[in-house]
Amino acid sequence: MPTWSHDGIICTGEIYKDKVKLTFMHGAALKDPSRLFNAGLDGGTRRGIDIHEGDHIGERAFMALIREATALNTAKNAAKGKRS
């Protein structure tokens, strides 16, 4: 399973017969004004994006989500360092 990370896991990718799923580890904590998240919306922490053949994902909105997830991981690690 592909995993993208920076200061912790940002998201994982899974390939299914009918879609590709990107699951953001802390998706519930991320702002999603473009409403990219369309899976796992009832979960407490994770949120996902299911991409079906022919779907279009807005590049700017997706990059904003990646940047926000990266910033969240960095902030969490900085807070852990201050507690030590």
C-alpha cells in the first residue's frame, strides 16, 4: 500500500477494482472547503477520497489539502517536542 508522509503519515492509497482510495490519517481535522472528501465521513479521525475512472480532482484544492495535512503533522510533532 503506498503511503505518503511528512512528519508522520499524510495519506495512504489503496487500489480497488472500481476506484482508487486516498485515506488521510487526520482527515477529520482538515478543512475541506472544496469538498474533496467523499468517503469515511462518519469516522472519528480519518477521511477519504474515492476516485473513480473519469473523476476530476481539482489540483489546487488537492494540493491545499496536502499542505494542510503536512502542516498539521508538523505542528503535532512540534507540540510533542515541547512536552518532552
